Amino acid sequence: MFSSSSGNPAGGGDEAAGRGGIGVLGGIGGAPDMGMGEDSSRISMEIEFLRSQLAMKKKELQYSQENKKLRAELALRAKDMEHLIKENEELKAQNEVLQNKENKKLRADLALKAKDMENLIEENEELKAQNEVLLNKIWYFKFQVTPPRITNARSVHEQRNKL
């Protein structure tokens, strides 16, 4: 559970070789203390416990920093979305204004064309009437000056239509 790089629970190596867990021999004048093994083991376990807690705190800090970055990125994206939504609404409003202007222009053009069409229909009717009058005059003039020979025609009206 609590292991060190040397495999010794004390964490520092071989105590008999002078390489103890904390690097200091206990007792008076550097003489080995009899209770040192127990203290060393307890200190070593505490160090391992603190190391594991430090590792957990580091992971928590990394997660916290990553969360902070993600939240900042999310906030930026939210601002971007707000900006895009606002821009979209502005474009929609601008599009609506342009469509209304274009629709008004098209309606005005359509009204002018309808008015022109009415005028042309009226003019056409007048020309038809004038044409009819002229045809009648021509027919009357032809009939008065040189009467046509009605051979196979049933009526004068049919003769007039042949012209």
C-alpha cells in the first residue's frame, strides 16, 4: 500500500547502511534508538498519506483548472451565440425592410402596368371603333361610286366582309 522507490516501507533505503527514511539517526550522539523503527514507519506512512493527498489535490486542481478553461470557453461561446443571434435578428429586420421596399416597388410597378393595360385596352377599343367607321365609309364610298356586282353573295354584309 505505502511503497517507496526502494521497496522499503521507511521509504529511504536500508537503515543499517545509514540511509534512513529521514536521513537522521535517532538517539544520543547518532546512536540508534530502539523506538526509531516504529517512528520511522509511522512517519513514512504519514508521508505516503500526504503524498497521496497531494496527488489527489493536484488532480483536483487540474480538474478545477480544466473546468475553469471549459467554463471560460463556454462563456465565450455563449457570447458568440448572443452576438450571432443579435446579428441574425438585425439581418432579419434588414431583410424585412428590403422586402417591404421591394414589395412596395413591385406593387407600384404592377399598378402602373395595370393602368397602362387599361389605357391600351381603351385605346384599342377606340381604334376598333375608328376602324369600323372607316370600313363603313370605305364600303359606302365603294358602293356609291361603283356598285359591286352581287353574284353569289347572300347579302351586302357578306360582300363587305370579303374586303
